[in-house]
Amino acid sequence: MNAQSHDIIVVGQGAAGLAAALAAAQAARGIRVTLVDKASEQEAGGNTRWSPSYMRMASPDRVEPSFVHDMLTATQHQGDEAYFARLAKEAPATVKWIAAQGVTFIQPVYYLAKGPPRIQPEGGGPAVVKQLALAAKAAGVIFRYNCAAQALTSERGRVTGLVVTHDGVQETLEASAVILCSGGFEGDGAAMREHFGEGAQTMRLISPGGKFNTGDGIKMAVALGAALSGDWNGMHAEPVDARSKNSAPVVLVYPYGIVVDKHGQRFFDEGYGLVHETWEWFARGMHFKVPGSIAFAILDSRLLAIQGYERAIRSEVPPVSAGTLAELAKLIGVDADKLAATVAVYNAACTGDPNTFDATRCDGLAASHTLQPPKSNWARTIQEPPFLAYPLVGAVAYTFGGLATDASARVLRDGLAIPGLYAAGEITGHFYATAPNAVSVLRAFVFGRIAGLEAVSFLQGL
């Protein structure tokens, strides 16, 4: 094997990896930084390349005062408070630093329902990947594409390099620090089945970038004794249009109608909460518990009268439309008699004042308590043609289980940092139960930058 000397190696070119490489390269002259990614240059960028990259901040210079509390609540108080406190503290400076690389931030109008405040890089994930890659190259970062990380090397417990395969040739890249930013394991069917059960291996990936996230970095670190953390039975999933070929073709108007299986039966409370409060368990339940792993959002023409409803639909395929429910059922392959009966029972339970309907908030327009499953909000009859349907499947965006890291992005082993090993982004296990809304990209940037700076400090202390 041909050994090469590198000071810092970063694995993965998503938000975390780019932030880590750029921060390290800018922090000190004389330290060489190499970023490796197993994708081609055209495909590199992980999930970030395909993400709208919403970031949970009140504005580019501040987070909400309740940020840490909200994170702990979302993780059912299993998350690391120190980790989220560091995230909140460093977020404004990180966003300012990213903006200095030529990225403009805006405050987007997010879908329909009101939720936590967010900012977004103008142009989304593609713009971030482009600008930070340009900045990193200008700072001297060496990029190696089609370069798959295979194993970490170490000596007396300290990381000494990375074994990679490039064009079928294996080589060892020597380094004093390695930063793992290679994502989770949603692209590994065997790992998905192991942690989520039979059928998980067939779950659709929400974006093409997910296919590269096969848990490589996790496996390499575990081989060195790294500890694991996070909810290994947790994933972020969203409902997408089953017909679409696009990335992340989410359909988030399901709360404003009903959702049925292929037998025409409802199976959950579509109006239980705002869409970002229900999409994970809806998408996951649909994949694992609904016959054929497909469901259908059924709405009527009043959807089209909701101001800005298009923001909640990212599919390029229009809904199936028909003048009658019977015709609609035939077009989507659902039992027509059972669908008609389901809609009739639902309509009879919609006894509230339809004038109180408000798509932007939990409006309290609940169906009669006799309806099972219940409909807690937005319970308005389905009766005005044309009738509309979206076929839906659950798609996984990212997994929660990963490496245990501290608030300095150091990978832990037996409660102590592994010298020279850092990790950031989805590869780290800090989410439990449900993903905090609009936090995944933010934490990737923040802890990617922290990892880069910490790696530099480590090298300077050797």
C-alpha cells in the first residue's frame, strides 16, 4: 500500500464535512486538510445536496430562548443537554461564518402550518455545497472523489490515518486527526432491517444522496472501540408521492382530508398535530403497518382554495382527479364501496363549523368523538368535486443511531475522547424518539465547524 501523509482527513462532503474541512483549513496554515468522498464530484454532497436546508433559528443571529428546552423535549429528555447548549451557543457565529463564504440566508415561508422559526440558505442545500466547496478549495483543501473510506488506523489508541479504496486500489492516508462526517446507515439495507425490522430494507430513500450513507464511518469507529449513542430504532421519515421520480417529493396536505389504505379504510388521526409533528410516525407506520406500504390522501376541491397550498406539495405529478368518489377509487385502485362508506362516516362526523377551518394552525375543528380513528383538527367534509387523491409511501431521510460524541465533537470510547477522532452530522447519535424540526443541517454545520477547529487545536498541541 502506498502511504501518504495528511494532517487532517475529513470523510464526507455534506454540510458537516464541508464545514469541518473549511474551518480546519482556515484556522491554521501549514496544516494540510484532505476531504474524501466515495461519490463522484457530481454526486458528492450527501443528503445536504438535496435538502432545502431549513435551520431552526429565529434569525441568522439568534436562536429562540427555548431552543435547548425544545431539543430536550423532542428527544424525550434522552438527549445530551451539553450538546444542544453548545449547538445553541455556536449557531449564530456559524451562520455568520457560512454567510462570509458567499451564502445568503433568507427566512422562508415553510409549508402551510406555523411552526418553529427557520432560516434557509438561498438556493437550499445545492447552493451550500457549491459555495462551501469553492471556499474550501480556495483555502487549500484537497478533494478526493470516488474514494471510499475502509478503516481507521491507530497506534496506542490514537488515530493515525485512514485506509481508502480509489479506483480499486487500496491505500493508507496517514493523518494525525480524522473527522467522520459520512452520514448514517439508511443506504444499507441489511442495517435497516437489523434495526427496524423486516421490510425496512425496501423503504424508499427520500433523496439520492442517501444511497451513499451506508454506515461506513460508524463501523470504522466501532472497530476502534467507539461508543454508540442515539435511538437505534429511530429515523426521520416523511410521506412522499409514490409516483414521483424527484428527490423529496413530499405531500404534506394530508391533514386537510383523510388518508386511507388500499381497502379504503382510515388508519390514523390525520389531524393529530401540525404536519412536522405527525409526518415521522405517519410515514413509518404507513411503510410497516399498512397493506402494500402505500396509502392515499383523499381530498376535495377545497384544497385548491387554501392559500399557498402548493408549498406543501413538492411532487411534480398532479393529484389524481375525478368527478365522483367511485371514479376516483377506480383510478387509484381502492375498493370503491369501502371508500364511499369511509367518506360517508367521516362526513357525518364533521359536525363543527367549517368556517373555523384554518390550515396554518391546529384549528380545533375536530370530528365528533364517535369517529374512529378520531380527527382532531381540520375535520371538514369531503364533498365538493372534483375529488383528489395522492398515492403516498414513507421515505427515510436519515437515521438516529450513531457515534457517541461530546460537545466538542470528539468521538468517545469508555467515556473518554479517542485521540484524533471527531465526528459531526448524522453519523452522531444525538436524536431520540423524533427528530427536532429543522435541526439536522444546523447541527451538521455547527459541529462540523467545531470538529475542524478542535482537530486543529489537537494537532497544534502534539
